[in-house]
Amino acid sequence: MSVPTSLDVEQARPRLRELTVVDVRTPGEFASGHLPDARNVPLDRLVRSLPELRPAADRGALLIVCASGARSDSAVRTLASHGIPASSLTGGTEAWAAGGHALEYPGGARPRAVWPMERQVRFAAGALVLLGLLLGLFLHPAFSLLPAAIGGGQVFSALTGTCGMAVVLGRLPFNRRGGAVRA
């Protein structure tokens, strides 16, 4: 049975009860609103969770979700490399909510929003570049190496599809707060 690599919101919504929905965002992002009955398996824990995901994939019923679709596309490729077929929700939870469909929140109450990981990475990278430039101007020129290191990290991230800064930021307390369901 061939599993499509992506489903849009209108294709996924009527099948939601038969799908196992796996949200690959950080626990903090997951707590800020997720698809109904979704399980939270952060992208950095996906490979460790393969044994728990395989049964749903064998039924052709594994839907991977993130905020916009980029991380879920990466997760689908990772799963495929391990022989597990899955589909990604095109546009992620943003498209789901934009389509007028409800999101669930742990404990039922909408928590304070956590910035999506991409926005956290952009903020941290920009702040570190500015800090390095200012310290290089006012304290010591060697601090100018900090913006170069951040730029190098961004290039490496783009080339490899991995992001060390996102891994580090994902470990911060606000990205780990309650509501995460472990696979």
C-alpha cells in the first residue's frame, strides 16, 4: 500500500480518527496547541521512538505534524530511511488552525504561547551576531569571531538540514514544559 508523502488539511481532517498523529515540535510548542489526539515525539527523539511508531505506519496511518511542515517533511524522510512510511501535514498546525479547525491544549486551557523553534533560532542567532559585533567594537576584536561562528553554523544547518542551535534551545525549560506525551 502506497502512502502519500503529504496530505493537506482537507485530506487529513476526515481521516483524523484513523490516523496516528505525531507532532515533532518541542514539548513547549506542542503545549501551545496541537491537532486533536496528537502524540508529541520531538524531532530529536524520533529515531528512538521507531519501535512505537512502526505499528501505526504498518497500517498506513502515520501523520507527522509540525508548525509549518518543514520539520514534518524532514521527519517523513527520516522515517522513510528506516523503512517506515508516513505522511506530512502540508502547512502543519498553522494550516490546520487557518482552516478553522480546533487545536487541543494540555489540561484544556490555552497556555502562554511559545515561539516556534524557527523564530527562536532566528532570534538567538541575531542576538549573538549583534552581541559579537558590539563586543568586538568595544572590548576586543576577537569577539568578532562570534558572528563568524554563528554564520558558519547557519550555513552548516542549511546544508545538512540539522540545527545544533535548535537542539540546544529545545532543551530550555520553556520548550520542555508540561503536556508532552512521550511515545
